[in-house]
Amino acid sequence: MGSFKLGKMTLGSLFKKPETLLYPFETKPAPAGLKGHIENDMKVCILCGICQKACPAHSITVDKKAGTWTIDHFGCVQCSSCVRACPKSCLTMLPTYQKPTRSMAPEVFTKPEESEEEKAAKEAAKKAKLEAAMKAKAEREAAKE
């Protein structure tokens, strides 16, 4: 009796599309509701460490002095706690699968160095803010007299 079921399944699979794919070259579409993996936009990240504290699996490590943000994708449980906790919204949960790797090493993101133009713009903004504060202080003192 069992051989009839096996024969039916075997003959049926001859006329169907194959279930397997040539994985690195062909990929299946992501199913609905797939949480995927975490991505960090390091240009926006301020390395505050709130995501590290919110991670229940302790998969995120933030080193502000070194300017690095590290995630262990193999320890991550895709709960999105870090995404919700991020004050700058630089973390996103991408609905794609993580790329295959040969080693179980954590992924390290490094804060990019600021360009000369960005440094000059920051200095100009800081100087303008200081001048505005000094002007406001002088006006308050003049109003008191």
C-alpha cells in the first residue's frame, strides 16, 4: 500500500517544477512577515548605546571611543527591540535574508570620518550659536539696567 503512494509522489514530481533552486544564483521571494536582519546607517548613528541595552539577546555592542557598532547576526533573535529603542532611527529591520558567510564572526560597522566641509559647517554652527547666546546675554543685562 505504501509503495503506491511513493509511486504516485514520484510520478507526480516528474511533471512539476523542481522544489530546489541554485541558491546563490537564484533566490526565492521573501515570505510575507519576514523580519530579516538589522542594518545600521552609521552616518546618522550617534553611538549612544541604547540599542545595546534594549537587545534581549545581547547581540549588539557599541564602542563609542573606537567609533564602532557591532552586531552578532547569529545571536540576534530579530525582535526589533533595538529598532524601536533607537532615538535617531538609524536602525532598520530589512525584510531580506542575511547574506551567507563562511564564518560566524560578528559584523562591525565603523563611524565614517567627517569631511573638511562637514567639520567647517559644524564649527560655523557652533560659532553662530555662541554668538547668539552672547548677544542674548548682553540684551538681558542691558534690559536690567
